[in-house]
Amino acid sequence: MARSPSDTRRPLTLRDVSEASGVSEMTVSRVLRNRGDVSEATREKVLEAARTLGYVPNKIAGALASQRVNLVGVIIPSLSNLVFPEVLSGISAELEDTGLQPVVGVTDYSPEKEERVLYEMLSWRPSGVIIAGLEHSTGSRAMLENAGVPVVEIMDVDGPGVDAVVGISHRRAGRQMAEAIVAAGYRKIGFLGTKMPEDHRARKRLEGFREGLEEAGIPLTDTEFYAGGSALLKGREMTEAMLARTPELDFLYYSNDMIGAGGLLYCLEKGFDVPGQLGLAGFNGVELLDGLPRQLATMDACRHEIGRKAAQIVAARAATPGPGGEIIELQPVLERGDTVRMR
Amino acid sequence: MARSPSDTRRPLTLRDVSEASGVSEMTVSRVLRNRGDVSEATREKVLEAARTLGYVPNKIAGALASQRVNLVGVIIPSLSNLVFPEVLSGISAELEDTGLQPVVGVTDYSPEKEERVLYEMLSWRPSGVIIAGLEHSTGSRAMLENAGVPVVEIMDVDGPGVDAVVGISHRRAGRQMAEAIVAAGYRKIGFLGTKMPEDHRARKRLEGFREGLEEAGIPLTDTEFYAGGSALLKGREMTEAMLARTPELDFLYYSNDMIGAGGLLYCLEKGFDVPGQLGLAGFNGVELLDGLPRQLATMDACRHEIGRKAAQIVAARAATPGPGGEIIELQPVLERGDTVRMR
DNA sequence: CCGCGCTATGTTAGCGTTAACAATGGGCTT
DNA sequence: AAGCCCATTGTTAACGCTAACATAGCGCGG
């Protein structure tokens, strides 16, 4: 397993293994990749030699020679959002035994950083790219179009994609929530969400939500936006601020579950009648909500499933090149929880 | 930016750019890497050509030729733990302008998977490896020893490392918490934590905690372990179960903040006198706690700082090879919050 | 016992880039 | 005007591996 004799720290190559086992480099390569016919005897001899030397193949050289790279670039805005790790887990699970490996890049919701990360990724010539969102800089879009590999844009289907798209309609999700709220009889509605101008999905949810309310002839009574900080705490603070400013509100729609949870905790503490006097809802369906004193109404964003489907598309096309352009719209499900009254 | 004429989808190479700009490949390479002297005129000509073609350099070939890879492998057990994304953010921040790029691998707390991920990473010949924990399989350890690149084991300093180590002493952290609890006058103490046998850091905290109690002549009255599921919910359920079984408990020490938060919510709901009759504490110092109705006592695990320091070590040694073996022990700080009484 | 068709192994020629060194040429010194 | 230097550009040979083809040996049918 080690390299005791003459440890000159010259990195090991196929040649070392080939010399140690008395066969050609090609044969060693074949053994190590399980490709082509090799007799059982040589196979074992080679594996033994590789193991005692502690040889680790050089994929850089391998990739250059074979023009194949078993990496899939995954570009997401953030890792601290909870949502994206879940998408990632779907991707990893699906890629598990395809021989492909996800490589993650984080953009911090910045189009410039996205462009840099994408450039960096493409320079490794991955077998595919999975990227969050449909909105990209001109440069990024051009790179995606010319990459010559499968591209899957995820999370969102409200808009044109470069190639394949897997996600939900956030606009529709917002609208559906509006309809449910109106149907439950709430009339004075407030929205609380992120300020981030680059969070297009939150924006689309709000737009859909507004549309849904408008159709019922109900205005959006108040809005409040935040940026940064502990989401749970922000939810709490924003709720307090909004209710102080607009006490007549009877429903609060939060752009994500975390601030919604903060709001819920605040309302319960204050002894408000939830959902009787005041209804609450969030978005995403994060696991965290299960542990709250009351179930916050939410809408599952199909995060794991989005990851799986996206990975499937990449894996399928890495195996057999096809035309591409698949559009998969998943349907988020409204989970009413305990914070929307029944009628 | 695009590739309109004769779009044969042959991947672009340096040669294409060199032909388009009328200089040699070498000169193009120099321009694109800002290396060596190139006249301003050619520089612009080349950049222009590269831009209009939409050329993206092939780092695989570059890395093979130069024997330099600007990647740092980061191997962590999980992304859904909240703790690790924070470590990652420290690493990214520090690596930001070193030209190095983190590449993340996830082990799911499995030594076998760790070994596979490590092998995969090393096969890309990264400039360094940052890996969580000190406990590895024999194979992994051998790979780390022979990798010939800087290795930084993070999170934990309780034990021997392969090369550099950055972390806190979880044993000491457990002991400190025990001392604080005893000093506050609590005597009937329960521990709630993960069952995962591979979470060595949680184990060490428990060991240290036990030691600390023993020294004060106080036994650990009850323990409860869980695996999987929503941590917040589990915390709630375990707390209920434990208090039903052992009602005389006056303190609950949770192995992480998430289950601690669940426990706190449960206790508040039940109207228990916290911290008077029942004290609570968690571990990690996650941001989430800020939004809770009451501040849970916890101990900051210095996650961001650990990431930064580890990245610093790798970056420094990638620039100037040194001896290695740095050991950096950070000191977690007890944050008493509102759930440990003052005396 | 010849040669066909295997299977097992070896040989050759890149993959696209960069390190190292070589060449070119114009200006400047003497 | 010869020679030299420097800035700039080009040439050559890897880097470590794999695709594609070549070869060696061996059993076996006719």
C-alpha cells in the first residue's frame, strides 16, 4: 500500500506499475479500467502491483487521451439555502452508478460569478452541465450554447432554456397559493420575501401570487423584503414590523419556509389565533418544518426530484447522444399544514 | 462570442485561435495565461480572436503539460448538516484569489465512500486535500500519506493527523460543557445525540462530557440516540421520550443545535421552567438559533474559521512547498444563551 | 499439419497544452 | 558598421494516458 523502497517522490505512472508487474502499460491500463480481455492471471498480477505501489491513475492524462471526462458540472447559487443541497443529493443519487461525478460550483446569486464559475467548469470539459435558473448573462448563455455538451437548467420552467429544462413553474406556484388563500376566505394579505434582485424564482412567485390575487379582485395589502442574516430571525422581525404597520392583515405569505417558520414562532408566542385570525404560508417544504409546534402551510418544490431528473437527462445523453431540449415541468403540491384555515 | 461559420462542432483548440489570429499556438497560450512578454498589439489580436470564436481553454491538456492543477479537494461527510457548508464558505472565501478552486466530495459518513471519493479526487492530482476528521480507513490513510500534496484534516484535533490539522478539541468541548453545567448546579443530566457510529466528533464530545461529569462525581443519568429524519422533530420526540422515562432530569445536553432546538421548542410548549427547573444546551452555534423564542446555550465550533485556516495552509504550501504538519487548535466559546441558569 | 479464428498482449500515434530552449529582428552601443 | 542585447515570437518535446491497430500464440476442424 505504501512506497517504501527508493521513495524519491516521483509521482507514480502506469510505467511503474507495468515494470513492477512485467506487462505493458497498455495491459495495466486495461486492467485498471476493466476494459478489454485480460487473463485472470495477469489481472491479478497487475492489481497486486498497483496496490503495493499505491498507484492512483492520472485522470488528467486519461481524459486527454480518451476525450472523455466523467464529470458533470453543477452550478447553484448557494449551499446555505438548504434547498440546493437537496437538489444535489438527488443528482448524486442518480449519478451514483453511471460513472459520472458531480462537481459543484457556487455563484452566490451573482451573474458575474456564475460566468466565471461556468468558464472554469467548461475548461475541464465536463460531460454535462446542470445549472440553476434560466436567467444568465449573455456570456454565460453563449458558453452554454457552444459548450457542445448536454445542459440542463433546473428549478424553474418559466422562460426559454438553452437546452433541457427541469423544474416547476414558480409563477404558477404563487398563483396557486393565492387561489388557496382566497378560497379560504382571507382578504388582507401581506407578502414577505428576499430583496435579492437576482432571486428570479422568488420574484416569479410573487408575480404569480399578485396575479392570482388580482384575478379575485384582491390587492396585495403590504410587502416587506429583507437581505442577509438569519432567515428565522428575519422572519420574526419582519412579521413583527409588518403587523405593527398593518394590523388588519389576516394572511402572511412568506417567500421561503425559513422566514415563514420565524413568523410562525413569533405569532404563536404572541398568542395570535393561527389560522383563525391570521393565516400563514411559506414555500419549499423543507424538512425542518416537521419539528415546528405547528405545521406551516407550504408548497413542496420537488427539489430532490428535480435533481434526479436533471441527472437522468445528463446521464442518458452522455451514454447516447440525442437531440436534447427536454422540458420537464414538475407539479409542486400544496401542503396545507395547520396554518391555513379550512374554509 | 458564438461560432457561426462552418459550425462543425469540432471542439475549439489553441490552434483554431492561433490560425484566426495569425500567431503561433504558444503565443496564444501566453496571452491567455498572461504569462511571458507579448506585445500589446498581438495580445489584443489574440484576445479578440479568442472571444469571437468563443474559445474556452482546455485545462485538462494544460494541467497535463504543466503538471499543475488549480484544484483543492474538499472531502466532507454531508452537505445537509449546515455545519459543512459553513466550513466550505470559509474555504471558498480564503481561496478566492489564490487561483485555487475547491472541489467538494461527500462521504455520507461512510469510510468506504470516503475512500472512493478520495481515490477519485487524487486521480485528478489536486494541489491539496482538505478532509474532515482524523479517522480514516487504512486505504484512505495510505493514499493521504502518499499523495505528495498538502493534506489538512479539519474539525477535530483529538488524535494524530497525517499532515496538517485544523480544528477544535471536541473532547475538551464536551468537558467544558459538563463543567459549566455542574457549576450552574444541575445534577441529573441527560445526553441526546446521534447514533451514527461514524460521527467521531459527537462521540468525543460525549466522552469528554462524561469525563467532566465524573470528575465532579456526577453520573450521566440517561442517554438517548437517534439516526436519520428531521433533526428538529427528532429532538422534540427524544426529549419527550426521555423526560417521560426519567422525569427527575434537570439538564439535557444535545449533541447538536438542531435537535437541541427541537427539544427547546418542546419544553417551551409544555411550559417547563427553562432554565430554572430544566437546563438545555446544544452544540455548534448555528445561525438558526438566533430566531428561536429563547437562545439555546451552545458552543461555537468555529466552522468558518476552520475553513479559512485550512485553506490558508493549502494555499501557502501550494505557493511555497514547506515541511507541513501544522496543528492549529481553535477554541470554541461557550455561549450561555437563555437556557442555562446563572447559578 | 495448415491455416483460420480466437484470445491475450504489445506498438504506435496522438489528445491539447506548456516548459524550455531557439530564433528573429530592430535598436543601440561603440 | 559590426556586434550585442533585449523584447518578442516560434519550435520541439514532453506530460501520462488510451484508441486503434498489429502481432503472437494456441486450439481446432478439415
